[in-house]
Amino acid sequence: MSHIGVTSQIRPSREKGIPEATMSISTRNVCLCLAFSLAVLTGQHASAQLDQLVTRVPPTANSIAIFNAQAIRSGPPAVSVLALPEGIEWYLIASEMDFEYMQPLWEVAVAYMPQGLTMQAVAQHSGGRLDRLAGSQAVERPNDSYVVSFGPRVLGAMSPANRPNVIRWVRESRIRKAAEFSPFLREAVDASSDPTNALVLAFDLTGLLAPAEVSFNLQSSQALADAGVDVDVAAPILAGIVGVRLEVEMKNPVQGRLRLEFGEDPSPLAEVAKPLLVEILAKRGAHIEALPSWSERVENKAIVLEGDLSAGGLRRIHSLLSGPVGPWTKPANEYPTPENAMADASLAYFHAITGYLNDLFFDGERPQSMFQISTWVERYARKIEDLDAKGVDPDLKSYASDVVMSLREINSVIKRAQLRTDIRDATMFDSGRNRYGRYGPYGWFEKGYVTRDRAVIKADETMQGLRGSDAIVDELHGLTNRTRQTMTERYGIKF
């Protein structure tokens, strides 16, 4: 009816000789109004979809990642590393993260799918077994997770697959009417409503850092020393950090916006924030190569960094929250695939795996500490497991399994080295007298030679752990080169 009304108003105007340009402006205004209305309706639709996901997040979450699948699929090639389960529109991962070890206590993933997926299909495709949890259909999967149906279009997963905990999660999320996690994470949900943001990742760090601990750690900061910033000035500001939020915007090249929120004005740190962040990330084995070139500014109580993001940087960011869902498609051997399609699928699959290996070990310097290795290898192993293997050469699937096994063996080598360190450290002490130190008014004081012995033990076991992991990496390098040569000869394209 509105179109008829507009036409009846325009037609007499033309008969009265009103210039054509006037009519064009009126028509353009009508079109703009219609377009605006459509955009509002689309935004409301997207918001409604996302609202169905955020209510499934437990209130103890301190980390969240929200993926806009439509923006990712329409983005430049670099965002293809943000591999998502097939056939979804929105994907949310949340966890309660132990920030000391960068390991989640639990993880949940929730997806909105326009086309429903049955639990029978999930069980068949993942090798899991059907179950029923709190009245909902579910599947226990081999990757230590449960997948649960929350309705015809909402699918969720939780890891680890602790059945009582998953049942509690299902029951509580069923009656939750709105998001109950922290205000900082809710701001991340609001930021994800921007259609240009393909990914919004946020960590709530409120109360995480003690001023005394921050001050102690900053004593050895080269970035702080180079900038001439006093530790006593920097420590209270850094200890009051509220959270970190990253927004990945779909441009070419892909843009990242990192927002560091503080409880007080961070202006004294404006000049040192970027080099200090680079230094901290490097110690954690989370180097993002483009970060030093990003711009920086102070905005209210936040320091904002912006700049280009490479595929490697996106991979590293994506791995911070690994997500327990994984692929929902059939194994490759269930699809009759033409050879050229298999070549394309295999090439993309191989490049995805080698991209992770390059980030970890093959490009540039290898990680120099056991902490750096253990932080990332298990995450990347899970990412490789979760790659879509539809239409991929069976030999490449075997290669992927070998890579995952090798990465987990590296993790085992590191854990054994850490265990040996603890055992040797514990057996240093004998009972009786004050041979190794004494208690004073401020705690335990070690004697100098004890501190040296501790350092020698740690260095010795670290060296053994790094040697063991290096040997496995060398084997991985050889396996990758042999696989590349085999695939190149088989399909006549360079892998």
C-alpha cells in the first residue's frame, strides 16, 4: 500500500510541471527510507539471533569470542583462516580462562544455524554417541565435548565432557532470559552488532593483577626502561586493567582494533603501551608481527591500538579460544568427489595445516621457552582436528592425524620436563635445622647456593625439554616436505 500511496503523490506533481530533478530527489529519499528500514530490520534480526546465543553463556565466563559468519565469508582471503563450522550464521565461544596458564577451566560454543542439524547426524559425522541431557538431545564426542540441541536452529557444545557439569549448564541456560556475565563482556556483544566486525574477542581481567606482583614483574621490563617510565607510576595503572577487547574489521587488508580498558586514566602509559604489550606477548609466545606498526591513542580510560592484521596474526588470535564444536560435516570418503575438486580441497587443507605449523615452528625463530610451546601446541592441535576434511585426499587426512599426534607428543615432552623439575626441586630439601634457609618476618629466605641449585635444575630440564621438542619438530618438517612432494606429484599442482 505504501508504494501505491507514493505513486499517487508523484504522478500529479509531474502533470503540474514540477521539474524531473525534484521527483528524483523525492524518489531517492523514499528509497533511502526503505533501505534504512531494511537495514534496521536486518540488524534486529541479527541481534535476535545473537540474543539466543548469549543467554547460553555461564555467568562465570571471563572470555568471549563472537564470529559473524556472513562478514567472514564476504571478507578478503586472509580471513579464511577463521575456519568456522559449516552452515552457521553466528558463532560464539566463551570460557572461564585461567590466565596464569592461558588454559580454560571450561569452554562452551554456541552456534545459530538457519538449517537445523539433527543429533543423529552429529553423532554419525563425529564418531560420537547419542545421549540425553536434562531433556535435550545430545552427543558425546571423542574430542572430550558434548554437543547439545537447544532447539531447531541453536546448537551448543561444552568441554570438558563432564556429564554433571554439562547437565547443569543445559538446565541453567534454559531458564536464563538475558546475559548474566560481566558488563565488560556485554560491551563486546554490543560491538559485535557492527556488521563490519567479523570477530570480536574480549577478556575480562578485572581484579586479576595485584599491584605488588605487577611492580615486581615490571622491574625487568626493557620497554619501560627504554621509555623512561617509572615503575611506581606504571604499576597501579596496569594493575587496574579492566579488560582487553579486539575487533577484527572486514577490510582489505584486514584491520584490527585492540582496546585496553583501565580503571583510571592511562595517559602516563600512552607512549610505552605498545612496546610493553609487544614485550609481554613475546614472553607468552604470542607474537603478532604487525603489532609494532599499529597506531595508538588514548580514549577516555582506554588505550586503543589499530592496524593491519595478517593471516598469521588472525590464526594466533583465533587460537586463544579454541572452541569445542569442531567440524559438523561428513568425512571425505563419504562424498563421491571429482579429482579436480579433491585437489582444490586438499590444497586448502594442506595450507591450513602448514599455516599453523609455520606460526608455531617453521617461520622465524622457534619458541625459546617451554611455557611458550605448551601454551600453543595443544590449541593448534585442536584447530587442526577441527578443520573441515570434506573432499580431502585420504593420505592428507592421515598426515593431519600424524601432525596432531606429534604436537601432543611435544606437549607431553614439555610436561615431563616440568614434572622432573618439580621432583628434583622437591628432593633438594632434607629435614632438620636451617641448612637451606630460614623464615623471617617477611617469609622464607633461601640461602644463595639453594637459589643457584634451583636455577641449574630448571635450566637443565628446560634444555632437555626443548631438545626433545626440537627433535619432534624436525620429524614434522621432514613429514611435511614428503607430503608436499607426494601431493604435488599426484595432482600436478604445487602444494
